[in-house]
Amino acid sequence: MNVILFEDETTEQLNPVALARPVFGITCGSYRLIDLVVPTATALAYVVRPHLRAIVAADYPAMTSWVGTTGPVLLANGALVPSQEVIDTLRRLFTDGKPGIVRVGTRIAAAIISPNLAPEPRQMTCDGFAQYLANLPLADLDAKLPLFQHPHDVVRHHLQIMGPNLEHRLAHGAYREIAPGVFAAEGAELGQYVVTETKAGPIILEAGAKIGPYCYLTGPVHIGRSARVIEHSAIKDRVSLGHTTKVGGEVEGSIIEPFTNKQHHGFLGHSYLGSWVNLGAGTSNSDLKNTYGEVNMEYNGHKVSTGMQFVGCMVGDYAKSAVNTSIFTGKVVGVGSLLYGFVTTNVPSFVNYARSFGQVTEVPVEVVIHSQQRMFARRNVEQRPCDVQLLHDMHALTRNERQIAGEPLAL
């Protein structure tokens, strides 16, 4: 089927989770939406924010900038939760072939359109596509298609869909059962004296993943390709580790995107870490209020109820923490920021955050670019012009975050 994945006008509410990646590239329940859409699509196009176009063109080779008008087209919001249930619903809508729109509140979650209503190439920008969607002469369709709205929704849905998504992986992947409920792809290894508990769900190790000795894993858990779990670690209760991650300590109910390190002791719970994050030894977060009450998050100066008792931190790409950093419950950490001491408030992007020591200063984008170059080299990853440009663009897009009491942060 012809598919267009698009970002809508609310995508920025997902920052910093969606600042460095298209919204359909967010991991939840071990999958990204793009992972589930690609096998079903005969042609796949995208509409993303301007600062992501070069990255998407480079990193998502299966996608194009336009699908043409050779048949019916499925328009799918990139913020759809990447679950098998959602993909099955999209397939059903496409197979039924009835033109129409599925809405979630005021947002369009998906639409089925006939070839004569397909967008023109000039409309394949965020602004142009929003206007195009607003003018579609289609009736509403009855279907359930959940969307991410805020960063904590990624963790909330992750906890709900992790089990079924791993069952889908087992049904469609090449794994061997190396222990009761533990399934491994080629080259994956369990170290000596590892304890696994799979009553609540399976543990899946992708190709080349390695679990060190004396670890404790309780499913459902997904360990990505070439990921390493350090000795004496506890990985439990719906954890998804991206490819080429290095993780130690205690991790619970969390998502860690590719190339991120949490190598040393410390607790990470009910949290999201973007890519190329590094948590220093002893870094821990709180995911439960002392009152045991519902956690409220603050986004752009507004409090949002999560409906959740356990919520940790939402950390943007390229963020780093010093040793023994403590992150309070329900905090958001921006892209490229450096953390020290106690993190008691949300952290803007591109800042040195040492608030407990009386200092919050801006991190020049050049510092992050040089750090990126050194990090990439350690993993044999090429630093491309589009990677550097993305950092410049994100620094400019987050300029308004770096304000305290109305005054710019000092350099």
C-alpha cells in the first residue's frame, strides 16, 4: 500500500524526545512506527519538520519525498503508537478501501484517500500538508488509533504494549530459545550465572547482544542488536535497549535509544533516554513521589497530569550527566545539556545545569559538535554534514528555552 507518514502541528509537544528524530522514529514497546510500516508499504513517503529533512533522507532510505498517484494512499500520523494493534487497524482501513479520516480529538490520526485526492509534491511540507489535510472532503471513520501527545505518553504506552510487541517479534523473527522464555538471535550471548524470570513475558536478545555474568533479567525485556549489559546489572519489567547501547546498574520500565551509555551503577526507572546520552557513574532518577501520588509533568510552563504513579525522566539526545547526579521525579532534560548535582527542575536544551551549585550556563553548539565527533569516532560512526547541521538547527530552535526569569543565560 502507498503510505505517507506525516508530522502534525502538535509534534513539538513531544520535544525533546522528538527534537532530534522524526516522530515515527521514536522507540516504544521495542518498535518504532517506521519498523512496522515498512514491511506493509509498497511506497512510503514522509512529511517532517524542516530541520529533519536531511537526516530523514540520509537515515531512512526506504522513504521518499512523494508516493505519486498510482493507487489509494494511507496517510498515517507519525505519532501513532507503534503497536501491532495499530498496524492491524491501518491494514484493515486500507483493505476496506473506504475513503475517510480517523480523528483523535482535533488531530488526524489517519486517512484513506483515493488517487485523485493525493497530495501534490508542493504540499509535502508541514505547513502545506496541514492545509491539505484541513481541506480534505472526507467523512470520519470509526477506528481506535492512539497518538503520542506528550513525552510521558511514550513511556505510558511502552508499558502497555511491550508484551504484545515482543510476541509479535517472536512470531516474525529468527530466534532460538536458549533458556526458558529467553530467545536469542544469532551471536547473542548470556553470561555465566545470569538469572532470568519470564513469567510476565519473554526476554529477547537481538544479534550480537551480550549479557554479562551475574545479571538479573525479568521480562518482558528487549535487548537490541550489539547491546551490552554490564555484569551485576538488573534489567527488569518492560525495558527496551536500543542497538549498540551499554547498560549497567538497575533499569526498570524504561526505553534507551541506540548508542546511549548507562554503563555504571545507579537506578533508571520509567524513563526515556534519547540517543548518544551518557549517564555518569552513580546517576539515578526518582520515578515515585514521596506522597505516592500521581505525577504531574511541566511542559512549556504548563502542568500536565500524567495519570501515572511512576514517571521518571525524559532525556533528549546528546545529554550527559556527571557522577552521582540525582534527577528528581518527572523531569525533562533537553538535548545537548550537561547535568551536575541535583536536577530539581526541567533542564533546557544546550545548557550546563549545575543549579544546586548556583550555576546554569549555556553550552555553545560548537562544544556539542566536537563532542559528537569524538563520540561518533569511538563507535566508528561517520560524522556527516547533516549531523552537524542538525545540532545547529536544534540549538537555534531551542533558543527560547534558555531563559531564566526572562533573561538570557550567560555564556
